[in-house]
Amino acid sequence: MGRIFEVRKASMFARYDRMAKQFTRIGKEIAIAVKASGPDPDNNSSLRRAMQNAKSVNMPKDKVESAIKRAMGKDMENYDEIMYEGYGPHGVAIIVEAASDNMIRTVANVRAAFNKGGGSLGTSGSVSFQFNKMGVFNLSPEGLDPEEIELELIDFGLEELGEGVNDDGVDVFVVRCAFTDFGNMQKALEDRNITVVNSQLEWIPMNMVELSEEQAEEVLKLVARIEADEDVQSVFHNLA
């Protein structure tokens, strides 16, 4: 019984840690969006996206409203967005997106994570050429016909449409477009009252690296180490 309790407790703490990380990430998204284009979501597509993402991870409404108010304050930190590129074990390409109020701290932490995980931090452009930057929208499939959606959205930059599962294990339709068409696609979905579970700009690998289970575990441990840093927003890689 004691062992079962310990496992359950560890699982509970892991969920709390994941939730805290998600709330921190979205709080920064909100802050950056408000600083750039104001606190009115009707006139700020980036803020609308951040609020959608907050809803998808069950971030309480009062926390979202509090984040918006804090972002309007004069004493709110200014976050700079930056991307790092590098390689993990066995040649796996990794892209790290961060938002930080202290870039010296962030680059030191990211470099240390790569080094400790058997990887190496590279220079700008050393990895990104192996990826396509795309807008990705996860849609609630309820009431949607894939063929109809494809026809409706193709004029707004739709490049790929498929089925998938989000981080919470929920079935979704996945819409991908070029990152330059992100705003057009977002508006097209809003105009059609299509429920967007969450959305973001992602780096999609053009080719995947196949590794053994043991080798893949090394890479995933490095990815987890990088993701644990409070300044890191997203991590992308080309591990199959």
C-alpha cells in the first residue's frame, strides 16, 4: 500500500509541476501579447491565441485576467523572445524557444542543459534549415467534416489537415499552414465559429531521425531537462 501511495504522490506532483509550467508559459505569452498590442483581445489576435491556449490547459479565468492586468502595469517585466539551436545525442536536431527577462541567465542555462545531456548548443541557423516553421491549430472535431473543412480553409493557407491527439490525450483535427498565413487562418476559423483547442507556431522537421529505444531515451532526457527551465517556452526536435 505504501508503494502505491508513493507512486500516486509522485504522479500528482508531476501533474502539478506540468500545470505550473503551462501556466507560466501562457502567462508570458499573455504578457508579450499585451505589451505588443494592448489588452483588448478583440483587437489583439496574439492575446486571443494566448487566451485560447490558457483555456486548453484549464488555466482559471481569474489567473488569465490577473496576467492581463499585470502586463499593463509599469513594473511588469519585459520579456524578450529568443530561439536557440543545437544538437542532442546521436545527431538529433533541437530548437528551443524562450522568453526571458534575463538573456544572460537563459543562454547559460540552456547551454548547461545541452552539455549535461550530451548535446551541444549551436549557432543561429545551424539547425533551423532542417525544419519548416508552420502555424498549427488543434480543432475540436465535434460536428466537423474534414472534407468540408479542407475546402473551406484551403484559400486561407491550409497546407495539411489530419487527425491527432493533443497533450491531454484528446482527439483533435490538426490544421497546418505556413507561419505567414497564421493570422489569416486564425481569422478564418473564428469567422466560422470553429472551436480551436489550442494553437501556436511550431517548427516541423522535414526529416526524422530513427534511433533505438535506448538512444531515444537519451534524447528525451535532454529535451525534458531543457523544458524544465523556467525561461523555455517550447522545444522542437526531429526524433522520430
